[in-house]
Amino acid sequence: MPAYPADRSAEITAALGALPSGTPVSEVARRLMDLFTGGDLEAGTRLPPERQLAATLGVGRSAVREALAALEILGIVDVRPGSGTYLRGTASELLPQTLRWGLLIGRKNTAELLELRSGLEIYVARLAAGRAAASDRDALQSSLERMRTGVSDLTSFARADLDFHNALAAAAGNDTLVDLLHVVRSLLQVYADRAVHDEAEARTAIDEHGAVFRAVEAGDADAAASAMATHMATASERLAAVAAG
């Protein structure tokens, strides 16, 4: 059994405060997340019991139980029957999960997500052009070749397309940026899987990815960003059409 930090229940309950009557589970979870990412709690800190949290927040125990269950699914807390609930990571380790939680429980505006994804992908391409190692360029080229050979099999094509973007993100060398991009892509994936309808659209995407690859291979950050901007314009238009349909 691992050692855990000293019991800080009193500090935690003092920091939480009461919520308005009728507060939904999502807001209970948000209040807990604000505390968890404030930087004052260590990984492994034991949280107060459900009854104590409910009394402090002014909500029912069921709301606290549901909020903690959701946070456990997201990997933020560890509920140990007979022992208690513990914080799984430090504030910095929890940031990607916090972002994902906030986006998932909020109103998902597809147009805004597409704009965000475009900006992130363009910046990733710029960084990758200046940082890509030989192994990164090989991974990009391999994905591009699989896109070409899979042009008549849209499922294989989509997988190779995603692999290209993942390889580009890895080449950028910024883990926080990759985490953010992964969240946005995940929220758009239901549309992305159906965005390329035929071989003609696939060939257009191949040409656009090829331009990005050549710019990265040449180490030309401006050209890489420009090529990705062109690709994001057509890709976003296709995704938006699917979402609207």
C-alpha cells in the first residue's frame, strides 16, 4: 500500500465553500476541479468523505458521488472502496484531463472547434518544420505513402491521414500543444471519420499533405504553416458540411 500525504480534509473543505441550491453535477465537478488544479494539493492527497463534501458544498451526496465517479473515469481521482478517494496527479498532470472535462461538459460549438483546430495544426506545422528529426520525417513520409496507396479505401486513408497529423504533432516537440490538439480532434472525430467522401477528395487531401511534408522536409516554417493553412481551409469546409448534414 503506497504512502499518502497527511489528511488535509479540513483545508479542502475550507477552500470549497457552498454552491447555490440546485447546482447540477457538472458544476460540483467544476468546483472540485478548480481546487485540484490550484497547485496546493499533492498527488495522492486523500479527499474528504462524500458526506463531508456534500455538507460543505450544500448539495446532496448523490451529486458528489456522481461528480467523483465522472472524475474517476477521466483519471483525475482514484476511488478506493473502504479507503477513500485520492487525487491521482499534480496540477500540471491534471491539466489535459481538466481541459477535456471542460470541453465535454460544455456546449460544443463545432465552428469554434474547427477554428481552434486549424490554428493549432498550423502552429504545429510551423514548429515541426524547425524541429523535425530524420525519424519524424520518415514517419511523415510513411503516412503519406499509406494515404496514396489507400486512396480507394477511405477507412485506410482516414487512418493514414490521422497518422500523418500525429507524426507532425510529435515532430513539433510540445507535449502541451499535442494534448490540446488531441482533445479538439477527439471532439471532432465523429465528423472527421466521414469527411472524405470519395477518391477525388482523398487525392486533394494527399496533395495538400504532400505540400506540408515538402515544407517540413525543407525546414521552411513559413511554407509549412502556409501549406497547412490551405489544407485546414478545405478540411474544415468538409467537416463543417458533415456536421451540418
